[in-house]
Amino acid sequence: LNADDPEVALGLLPPREGDVLRLQAYALSGRWHEVLELPLPEGRDNALLGRAARIEALLALGREDEAEDGLADLERRWQGGGQGPLGYRAVTLSKARLAAFRGDFEGARRELQNPLPGVPPYRVLETLALAAERAHNRDLAGRLYGQAYGYAPPRRRERLREMLERYALPVPVPTRAARPYATAGLAAFLVLLYGLQLWAGERFGPNAWPLAAGFLTLPAGAPGADALWRGLSYAFAHGGLLHIGLNIWVLLDIG
């Protein structure tokens, strides 16, 4: 679903299970009538994503009044169910989509001004482009569809290409993300140092690495503990597999 490949997502779902995911997959595929035929899942936070998919389907079919009623029900359920983050995402997206349907560009932008976890940038841009389109601002709509194309995964670009051709705009060439050589190199260096740490313990005894780590880190009372270079070297000392494993994971994720 995050890669905008709903057919694969549907193939992975067990039959008669995963209604929330199935509703989202149908919505991504534009299978609006099938979205409306599925029963709405009950529950609190994550179940609200299914209701947001139904609101999206109603708007796509031009049934604005029903979508507005669905949004009011969605907000009531979210406010009464603890106001979780997934429900917030469902409510915010639904408000923005309703505003876009009405051609209220500023209203849609106001709803989407803060990043929504789990919502890729191209979907936000598509919603804003629809708002501009329905507000009869063709230039802005074309620019926003072009920006969405640059962020979208390959399967989604086919639909966006059609929108760009409608506005007689050139299809941008998506930029390829730079390979994180520096991040991978730093991660490999940290792993190498940890390997040397383990080797030192085997070769020179269990106290060898604690002494070296004390030299690298900032222990109170150690000789030269106020040395400025220790503000950098401490980052290369690790206390175990869990410590270095989490650090490498975060490093690769951010890098």
C-alpha cells in the first residue's frame, strides 16, 4: 500500500480478513463502488482509515452530501475514541479531500500544512492539485501535478502522466536519489571498530576494551576527561550487540 501497489496488497490479504487494508487498496485502485460495498470495520484508531477510504470513494463518485455526513461521523468516532494518530490522519485527509472537492484550495492547504505520518508527499500534492483544478486554477494545478509526479512511485506516475498531458505540460524526469555511500561507509567503520573491540577482549583479556572505552568516552574523574576530542570519539564506543545494532539501524534510517 505504501508503494502504491494495491493489486499486490490485495493478493497478500487473506480472504474475508483485513477489511481496513482492503478498503484502502480498493481506494488506491479507484474501485469506488467496491469500496462502498465493503462493510465498514468496527474499532477505534486504525478502523477509521477504512471510513476515510469510504469518504474518498463518495467524493470520487460526486456524492458530496454523503461524504460530508461520513466526515461528521468520522470526527465523532475519533473524538470519542481517544484521538489516536491514525484517526487524526483519517480525519485530516478527509477534511482536505472534501475541501478539494469543493475547490477550496486554501482550506485544503490549511488542513495539509503539517506533515502527516504515513502519507507520502505525492498524495498530499495530488489533493492540492485537485483543489486547484476544481478552483479553475489550471496553472497551479499543472504545477502541483508535476511536483507529485516527481515524488510518486512508478505505478502512480502513469495516472499523473495523463493529468500532465491534459494540461499540455512536459513530463518531468524523476531525479534518482543519491546512493548513501558516506552513511554505509560510516556504518561499516563502526562495525569494524566493534569487531576490533571483541578481538581486543579475546586477545588482551576482558579488561582491555573497558580501558580503551574509558579513553574514548567521558567518564568522570578519568585522566584528561575534559579533552575536547572526546566529544567525538565517544560515538565510536559501543557497549554490546544491542547498543551497536540500534545505533546502526538509526544511522542507516536517517542517512
